[in-house]
Amino acid sequence: SKSTGTSLISNNVVVDMTTRVGGRTVSPALPVVSAQLPTELELSFHKKLNNYCDDNVPLESTDGIQRRERALNRMKELAREWIRHVCTKKGFTPDVVKNAGGQLFTSGSYRLGVHEPGADIDTILVAPNMCTREDFFGELLENDQRDPESLAERIRNHKDVTNFVPVEGAAVPILTFDWEGVNIDLLFARINSTSVPATLDIDNDTILDGVDGATEKSLNGPRVTNLIAKLVGGTKERYQTFLTVVRCVRKWCKSR
């Protein structure tokens, strides 16, 4: 066998691991170990690993998945309503307000679809540059209360939200809360654009132009998750094997 860049040639079988993401071509740092088909022994190990996961690492039920999707959709509508409010308050034209948009992205185990029941959802709100982090958390008013029109206070006061905790002073500021029992960690990213449409390509590097450090760190979550998924997703079998390994590693980490 011999390696050529990011490809491996083994018995005249070439495995090219390069892929396209965000308008650019990316490659893994190392080639695949072997392009050989799995042996009977390896297939038996694979079966045992899958059986272990099925018995010990449960995935979310259909009802649970639907509840999470419902919570995220309702939070997205609340966030877009807040963005429109901020733009209107700052005197932007109706066209700018209408096109301001705003998108939610997820990362981690939920994005990959290997989260367990009760696991949190790592979420990031991408907002246009008219919305600041101060708008997000809310200005401190004279009565030591936060601006009730901020997104943080809108979430805190929502009838379906409990266990609300804002962490404004962290390196990556975050809101953590339960929405209808679904635990959500919400990050904020302010990109250098007056509009965040549904077609926004978060994987394109131009999204990092002109952003601050906290926004760059927040964007890294979904961007890195998407990149990993792309690099290991050359075939359905390869991707499913990767997900099985992720489930096992998560189980091991939590057991430690």
C-alpha cells in the first residue's frame, strides 16, 4: 500500500477523502489506514459494537425528537421577532427590518443525531450586525432590572421556559434554560451583515469577516461539527460507523 496526499492506494483501490464544504475543498490531515474491505473478524466486532450501543446508549425517541424540534422552532420565531424589534427600535427602514432574518444553528451530538434522551442542545443564534450582545442580554436599567425587550428577558419570561441562567461574562456568553423540558444552551453570533437569510452558508469562511472573538468562537461549534461530518461522510457505511464510535466514546466519557 502507499499513500498519495489524502488518498490511499491499496490493491489498486483508491480512497479519496477530499470533500467540499463552504465553497472550499478540504482534506483530512492523514489518509485512511486501509482501503481493504473488512474481514469477517472485523465485521463481528462491528456487530458487537452496534449491539452494545443499542443496549446501553439509547437514542431519543420519536416523541422526544418532535418535542425538541418544536422547542427550537418556537425559539427561532421568538428570536426573529426580537431581531425585528431591535431593528425597528434603531430606526431602520421597513425593508431592512423585513430582510433582517436571523437563523438558529445546532452543533455537537444533536446536530449529528446521536444525542441521548435528556441531553442538551448546543444552539447558536446568528443575528445581523444591528443586534449587539448588549441587545441580546439587555441593558441594565435604573431599577437594576434588565431591559424586558432583550432576547434574554423574553426567553426568561416565556411561559414554557424554566431554569433560566444567563452567563454574560464568559469567554463565550451563553444563555442556558429549559424550554418545555428541553435543555438548551444558546450562544449569540453577530455577523458583519444587515441580513441573515435562510440561505446563509455558515460553513463559508467569509462569515468570519469582521466579527469579534466571541462570535468567532460561537460560530466554531456548528462549523466544526459540519466539517467533521463532511470529512467522515464519504459513504453511508463510513458515516454510520463514525456515529457508532461517537456514541461509544460519549458513553465512556460520561461513565468516567
